[in-house]
Amino acid sequence: MYYTIAVPALTAFVVTQLLGPGMLSFLHRLKFGQFIREDGPQSHLKKSGTPTMGGILFLVGLLIGCAFFLPSHPKAIPVVLVTFGFALIGFMDDFIKVVMKRNLGLTEIQKFAGQFVVAGIFAFYMVRYSGIGTDVIIPFTHGKTLELGILYIPFLLFVVLGTVNGSNFTDGLDGLASSVTAVIAVFLTVINFAQAAGLEPVTSAMLGALLGFLCFNTNPARVFMGDTGSLALGGFVVSTCFLLKIPLFLPFIAFIYFIEVVSVIIQVAHYKRTKKRVFRMAPIHHHFELGGWPETKVVSMFMITTAVLCLIGLLAY
């Protein structure tokens, strides 16, 4: 198993590093620059024009890193398919924004419909073909499970859509979504090792690909992942958790995803009711930015928080 962890991770890292400069040059030539909203933090306006859709880079690294191992690890294939399914939705959104110059991209209904279809296909697979049942592991119970029965599908749909949109909201600072998810990928690789679940080629390849991508994505970022990458990350995390029977661990390991979504919901709901804001700006990473934290500090603290909560997740397991 060590071989199927180390080789995909290293391969994905090297591929991402080798393809990175060429990808950045290609995106520059096509003028695939990021549009920065004027209602966002003023410090971000200088990032306008930075190439986006860079998620393609680590997705190629992921695919090449794990492709050789997929025939012998068929249980990992659904994770790859779900990851790329959500990546496709993100790619269409980015394409409309960047190439067709429609700043809002897909409509909310179009984006939700696409996400619902991918989540629905994954739910169908889990119930009919995965063979792992409809029970989930309960944290801090030494492996006891909760049988969800007929509630499994609505639970899965809710968690998948919430996680994917959480990862999307998390992608707002240089290196934030990629560093947080890299830590989560380490946790998922460890749990997979404990279960011998056969998902390690994908989890380790994602780790290697994200580490490679971070070389281009840390502040000041030379490329953004765009919705192509951020939606893919959510799909990767949540599909892996369901295949490992640990979706109830997501509030620990993906707490940053969770709090980003919740901060937006609270901000919008409170503002509609009172015309006042709870946070300086949502998602919550902007709240800390406008409070005087440098962007690098926000990213570091969110990544450290994720690492600590993943350790708690290991104790809960």
C-alpha cells in the first residue's frame, strides 16, 4: 500500500510542476484572466487579470497520477468520476465568465441543476452498486454505525451539495482552498489506510497535485483554480467520505468549508431581515481580511485549524 500512496502522489506533483509554466503561459495568451468583483475587498482589485481555470492543472496531475492504479483499485473510480463531474460544471461556469464575458457565469438554477444531477448519479451508484450499505460511522463511538435506510439518499444529496458549495466559497484567497483540501487529503489517505478501502491512489494523487498547484497558487498567486477547481475539490472530499462511510466527520475535517457556507447564509438572511451585517464581509475569510489580517495569515490560520480538526477527526475515528 505504501507504493500505491507514494507513487501517485509523487507522479501527480511532478506532472503538475512540469505542466504549470506551460499552462500559465497558455492561459495568459488566451487572456483567461479572473474578473474581480468591485464589491469585494479593495485589496483584491490588483488581482484582476490573473489567469483562472487553473484547476485544470491539478486535475490533469490527479488523473495522470492515479490512472495507472485505477484498474487494480476500481473502488477509486467513482471518486475520480464525481470529482470530474463537478469540475465540468465549474468549467462551464468559468468558460462563460472568462471566454463569453458574462461575469456571473451560469445562473444559480443552472449551477444547482448540474450539481444535483452529479450528486443524484453518485447517490444511485452508492445505493445500487457500491455494496457498502446505507450506514455511516458515528464519531467517537469506536466504529459504531448509524443505519440511515430510506434517509440515506436525501442525506447524501444534502451533504454533497453543501460540501461542494462550501469548497466553492472557500476559494477566495490565494492558496486557501488548495491548502485546506491538501490537509484533508492527508486525513482521507490515513483513514483509507486504516480501512484498506482501496482509494489511496486517488487521495494521495490529489495531495500531490495540490502541493504542485500550490507552488503557483500561493500568495501572490500566479493562477487561480476557478470554479473548475473549487467544485472539483468539494466533489473529491465528499465522495471519498461517503465511500469511507465517514460523512459525519465532515464537520470536523471540512470545518472551513462548513463555516464559509454558514457565514454566507447568516449574512444574507440577517441582512434581508434587518439591513445590517453580521460580518464585515462574507464568506468569512473576507471578514478576517477586513479586520486587518494579511491574506497569508488568514490562509495559514485556516489551514492550521483544518490540521488540528483533522487530528480530532482521527481521535473521533
